Amino acid sequence: MTKKRTIIFMPSIEDGGVEKNFFLISNYLQLKSKNLSIVTISKKIQHKLNKKIKLITPGIKYFETIGRRKKFIICILVLMKEIIFNRNVIVLSFQGNVYCALLCKLLFVKVIIRANTSPSGWSNNKLKKFLYKFLYGLADLIIVNSLEFKNELKRRFNLNSCCIYNPIDISKIKRLSRKKVNFSFYSNQSLNIINISRLSEQKDLFCFLKSLKIITKKIKVKALIIGNGNQLDNIKKYISQNKLTKIVKIKGFMKNPFPYLKKSDLLVLSSKYEGSPNILLESLSLKKTAISSNCPTGPREILDNGKGGLLFKTGNANDLAEKILYFNKNKIKCYKKTLYGYKRLSRFETNLSLNSYFKKIKGV
């Protein structure tokens, strides 16, 4: 790996779990390889990276404002130029994997794809399924973040992959959670629930809100939603129309949501599909009970089939409401599950995961 330069392809830096993993992995690989570059749309992320990492960008600020797919195409052109002038590289792709795999194969360089999210959300489309299978099949290695994800790729697309769990820094999460925040919304007389996610269709916040509407008839509840996304206006409209404004509060994206998670009684994840959601790991790190949809892929694996938390039927607000009410009546039983999940976090130990990336890249 020291002989070849590693290029990480990460066009669009957003706010989410993928980005957290990207920064951890990039900084670790620089320490190990001493020769790492990143192709991305903007240099604004430089302060989060090792100073020795070379950022390769288009150098035009306008490109920072264009759509995600357009960023992929612009950065593919940047990557192509970089490879043409130096073919002695290995490319690790975090985004735009289909574009990156095709380019690297055309230019005869090694490429590793890191698949972040289960294809379950769109793979019923036959054309997308074919393209996914063909283009991902061009990669020299596919890395996924859960065993369930690995099995899904093999079963549905006949693609081989290796599983490397998302790294989790428990001590850092605990330290960040100790920051003092003024937050009077929660009440000692209510069940305080938090949902931390991107406000997108994938995260299915409407299932969460529907469950709140059901349980407000039986218990006092306060719900905090932390995140931004294209569903924000629709979510606000639903809250208003269903008279949930007094029990639901929305805060935008936060770099450090952990003090609010620490103040909460319960975390809910309502996604339609995932890869391996970091927020469940972060919740367990603070010994907070998590209720998650039993969606593909990741939640069932992280929560050990319900031994480390509660699972509800994906998209089923009634089942989610029942699980929340169960938690409210059985907090001691649920806390025992949480402790079990906490003890099982050793699977996601930071150095274990990061060293696996180094070994896999070195072995390609």
C-alpha cells in the first residue's frame, strides 16, 4: 500500500453516518499508508482531515451548489484526470460507486467499493437491478457494513463481498454527551423520545409520527426530532394537521446530538431500509434503549435479533406504538436488553474495523 497511492472517492460531503465513517477511515489510512488523496467537490472538509491528506477538487465554488448526481459526474472527471496522469493507484469509493467502478475498469486500475445502504429501497426496478449487479461486479472488492447486507448481495445479485463493521468510538460519544445544553422541552412527567436521522423518505418519519398520535391517547409523551432533509416541510405539515405541535419538537442537524440523546428515555429509528445505522450504536454507547424498524439491513444485527433492543415491523405504526408502550411499562426489562447490547459493542471496536480496511486495501 505504501508503493501505490490510495485515492478515496467521496464527491459530496453531507451530514450523516457515512461521513462519520469516511473521516475516521481516511485519517487512519493516512497514518498507515502515508500516501492518501481524496477526490471531493470542496476543500471545506480539510480541517477534519490529517493535514498530510491531499484534497483533489474541481476548484470551482459553483460546483458546491449543484445537485448530488452532478457532483458525482464532475468528480468522476476529476478522478479520471488524476488516474490518467498516475495509474499507480488504488481507488476506494464511498459514493457514486457505479460511476467509479466503471471508470476504474476502463482505465485498468484497482477499485474497492464501500456499499453503504441496502439496495432494498429500489431493487424491484429490473433495469437498476441489472446495472447494480453488472457495475458493482466490476469492482475488485466490495465492502459492506453488516453480515445481513453481505448475505443480501449474494442472494439477490450473486455478488461476493466482505463485511467490515462501522467503527464506533464509545469514549468520544460519552465525552460529547457530557456537554451541558439548555433544553426545557422534555418533562419528568412524560416519556421522552428522540429520533435522530436525515429527514428523507428512507427514514420514514411519518411512521414515527403516526405511532406518537396513537400513544398520546394512553400516555404523556414528548418527542424530539433532530435532522434536516427534503421531507422537512411535509413533516411539519403533518405535525400541524394532526395536532402534535405540543408534543413534537424539531431541531435541525447537529454536529453533537449526544447531550440530547443522553437526556432522552428512548431512541426510535423508523427507517424503511439501512446499511448499518450508526445511531443505534451511538444509542447503545450511552446505554439508551433503542426501538428500531426490522428493516434491511443492520438493525436486526446490531440489536441481536431483539436481545439488545426492540424491533418493530417496518412501516407499521401500530406495532411501533405497541413497542413504545411496552418500553414504558417494562423499563427494567428493556434496560437489561440495552446492557446486553452495550456489552456486544466490542464487535464495532474502532481499531478493529479500521485495521480491517487497511488489510483489505493492502491485499488488493
